[in-house]
Amino acid sequence: MLATAAPAPALPALKVDSGWVASARTTRVAALSLSGLPSAARVVLRCRGGGCPFTAKTVATHGAARVSLTRSFRHVVLRPGAQLDVRVSDSTGTLLVRFRVRRGKAPVKERSWLGAPQPIVLVPGAPAPGSPPGGPPVGQPGSSKGQQALDVATAYVGTPFVWGGASPATGFDDAGLVQYAYAQAGIALPRVANDQCHAGAPVSRADLLPGDVVCFGDGSGYVDHVGLYAGDDRFLHAPHTGAVIGYNALSEPYCSARFAGGRRVTG
């Protein structure tokens, strides 16, 4: 999530307690819990490798300070080499706790603090590019699904960012805007940015078309921000708390460094 300056972060002090049953061939999660969790924090689990029951899963915390994650791994048997990530995010940044499963021993635990990035200055104002000459009018049935989604999102330029928002009634965050815009074009996308960037087909930066989903990562391999390509090296997105929906340039150094590819969603 692209974020503005925030209060002193509480997440680095978050406790992640775990218990494991390890053998030569498999490892089972006996206990996994979080304590000292801020009420506005978002928890996402990721799992890669043998025995993983999911790739990514968002955990509902309901504002609780202590949350057990053990149930997500009931009857799950992980194999050596598997990797389990616990990601806890709020407006100050992301705490990443990674467990690497090994043979006959409890997993290796790695803990990283990914502070909130510096704010991005929005590119001032021209509207998103329209359809090419001779093509169907913007937003009409003959337009591509991507162009239709971009047209929908463009209508909300200037709307304030709202954490967790996914509709005009609630406001939008980055993934909420992309999900809503594509829904209006008749395509259902997942709610989480990382999942959205596994939908459709990969597209290189040089081949991006208006409406393609553009993805940005935090350096850990996880996509934490999305937008819609708007042509002319620009993308439309909901940037961060305190900002409004608007445009940025992919060539802006911060955006370029975090760019993690594009996705073309056609249905």
C-alpha cells in the first residue's frame, strides 16, 4: 500500500507466537497467533511449497488485539522447503514474519519491517486517454474490457482514498478501485492486490494497453499496490491515506523501482 507519513509505528512490537510439530518428512502448525495487534491492521497469510492449503488468504481480525491463526492450518502438513509468510499491515508499513520449513526441526523464523514508502506526488491533471481514432467510443460496448474499466475508474478522479473501500458508497482503496472498475465491465477480480496480479495474462511494460492492471511490489515478492494503466506512461490509482484518486507516471523513479509487471484481464 502506498502511504503518507504516519504516526510512530506499532507493528514492529507485534508478537508472533508459534508452535510446531516437526519430523523428518513433514511439519505441522501446532499454534500460530498474533498479539498486540492494532485495531486497523490487516493480516494476510501467504504459503508456498509442498502442503500449502492456499497461496494467499486474508484473515478477518474484527479489531481484536489478539488473533489466532492456527485454524487456517488445521490438518495441514507442510513439507521441507515450504515457506509461510504472515504479513501485518497498517498505514505505517508492513511487518513480515517468514517461516521457512526445514527437515526435522522447527522452521527458521525471519522478521522484517517494511516501513511505509514516501508519498508519491500525483501528476497534474489531464483526463485519461480516449479510444484510438476510428475505434469505438470510450465506455461503449465495443471498447475493450480494460478500456471500459479505465473509463469507470476515471469518473472517480479526485475521490479521497479510503482504507478498505471498494465502492462509491464507501470510497476506494487501490485494489477496491480496480475490482469495482472491472466489475462494472463485467469481470470479477479478487479483492486483494496480490491476487489481482495473478489474474489474466502477464503483460510487459512496453506492451501495456489502457485498462491493464499495473502491479507494484515491496521487494519481498508480494504485490501490495495496483492501478490501471492510462496510456502515455501514466497509471490511475488510489494512492494512500490522505490522498485522492489520480494519475502517476510509471517512469517516476519510486514507481519504476517497485513496478512488478502488468496483467491483461479480458474475461
